Amino acid sequence: MKDHNDFFDDMIDVDDEIERDDDAEAEEYFEEGDEFDGDEEGEDDEPAVVRTAVLKKNDMLALISLRTTDSGGQIVRIDPRETMPSVQRYESQPEALKWFTRSLATSRKNGWSVVTFSPFTLFPFSP
């Protein structure tokens, strides 16, 4: 097996047509992103706590990150087997932390090891 993705392609019967659809979807995503370049007023006005874990399995690296503020949180996952990162938003800090912890535990159970884990605080920037 030359590429680690060959195994997954064989298991889920991936063909070139699906990959072309994914590329078109990615292009559409980036084109739509131009519409949302401006941040909403007050969006970054509160401090945020960010926890990021870099995971390793065989020759792959993945990232899972949690960002929480007083108004909720979001989890970002970057998986080398996926074409796009995934983002999930939560209404509350405890709910976001619960799902971040579960996701990290599931990844470890599935053979991923934590390379680094770094909690730090981001404060609003005022020029």
C-alpha cells in the first residue's frame, strides 16, 4: 500500500467523481468566504480560552482545538483524511468542553496519541 488513504478509499469505495465533487465544494466554500470577510461588530470583544491538541497516528497529524468565551464555544477539527476542517459551535462553555473532551478521548481510543496539548488565553487586541 503506497498511500495510507488507499485503505480508506478501498473500504468506502471512493471514486474520482466524488473527489471532483469535493474539489468543487471546496472552491465554492472559498468563494463564499469573501462575503464574510468583515467581522461582526463586537465579535472579538471578550477574552477567549483556547485549548489545542496536536495528535499523531502512524504518519498522520491531526488537530483538535477548543475556543471558549463567556458566550459559548467552538471546536475545530483538522483531519488529514478530510478535505476541509470541521467546526462545531456550542451555546455554552461546559457543553463545548464536554464535547472537546469526548472527541479527544475517542481519538485516543482509536489509536491517536497526543503530541502536544497547549491551553492559553487570548485577550482582545486594541490598536
